[in-house]
Amino acid sequence: EEDEEEERILYDLSTKPDVARAIPLPQRLHVPVLDIRTGEEVGTFHLSEKTFGNDPIRVDILQRVVVWQRNKFRGKRNAGARTKTVSEVSGSGRKVRPQKGGGTARAGHSRPAHWRGGAKAHGPKGKIQDYTTKLNKKVRKMGVRHALSQKLKEGSLIITSDMAAPTHKTKDMYAMLDRLGIAGKKGDMALMIDDADPNDAENEASVYGGLDVNFKVATGNLKKVKMLNQKGCHVYSMLKFKKLVLSLAAVRSLEERLERDL
């Protein structure tokens, strides 16, 4: 009988797989620093709690910022496309036919929207058709802080010492990122943020717009990788890409910019 009872047990809590849980604060803020070229750990870094330690995550703020950014991308996409209304289309205001006795529908002028050569009902109005919405700058900054905190909480944040590539070859860049589980057929999509200083580089011409030229060119042919300066780091891209890769220079610049008004 005991053997039969053991066989009847279909589910046991002791065999339940462990659920992945986030590292609690403040231990979560102590992260390893990787070398982008070798993928090995070269040190550790303590992130700012005000920028990367927001918990719980305000999903409502993230939603508001994403809606604002998508409306901003949409912008005035029909600027220039403008149709004429009844008062603007060419044609006389004379009554087309008698009101009664003809057996046809009553009609006034010859420019209604359902007639050939008539007006366009509810058409685009050119520059008046503006889809952008308003969102306060403090709310936008708050959204970036919570997006960064979410990436750290779910373990999708990677910190590198720098983002300098020895060559502009995509093949070499593919091998470098493959060690981090990025790009390739089985790799994850990644948003890479940097803020390189030309004065710190060996050759000032190798840095343009806060990005290493070789690194930017090499990642340009990788569909799963997008590289931006920290000034262009926004919530929509961070949520769109699975992994977020930040250089130490980008981390310092983000913390300084996002904590300025706190």
C-alpha cells in the first residue's frame, strides 16, 4: 500500500524548479566590469542607487514615456498632404437640379464628398495634423531611470570598461560580441551606449560624436546591435532590445545627467 501511495504522487514541491529571483538591493548595485574584447571580468563597479536602484519599477511611467516617444517618432508624417474641403474645391454653388419631380436624389451644389470631382471628407490637413504629445522633462528622466533599473533587476545589464575596437571589420566585432552572448543567430539583441572622450583616446580622430569610429562602423552591419551616445539613450530603445551594454564613461555621464535635478 505504501508503494502505491508513492506512485500516486504526481507533483512534489521538493522537485519544483527554483524561480529566478532578482538580487536584492543594495547588493544588486555592485556589478562586474567586463573587457569588451575578451569578455573577461577586469574589475567591479558600484552603480548609483538613484539611477539604477529604483524599486519597485514604475510601469505606468514607462508606458507614458513610450507613448510620448512613439508619438514623437510619428510626428508630422503627413506634413504637406492636404485635401480640399467643400468650401475650397472648385465648383459653383448653384443648385444642380430641381428639388422635386426628377425622380433623383435631392442635391444642392456640385461639390459634395460622394460626387466625382467633389471635396474630400475628413482628409489630411497638412501641418495641422500633428501627432506629437507633451510630457514633462522630469517625467522623461524618471522613465530613463526606471528603465535602467529594470534592466539591472532582470540581469540584462552589462558594464564594460570601454567600447574601443582595434579594427572596423564586422567579422572581428562579431567574434567579440559572441563572447557576451550578443548578435549572431542565437545571440540576443543589444543596445550599446557609450560616451567616449576624444582626449582620452590614443587618436582623437578615432572618436566622433562620443562613439569609437571603428566600433560604430563594425556594428553597423549587425542587425541585432544598435550603438548610441548616452544623450540618445531613451526608454523605447532600452525596452525594445533585450540586453543593454553600457561603458563606464556612459554610466558616469548618465548618472550625472539624470541626478542633476534630484
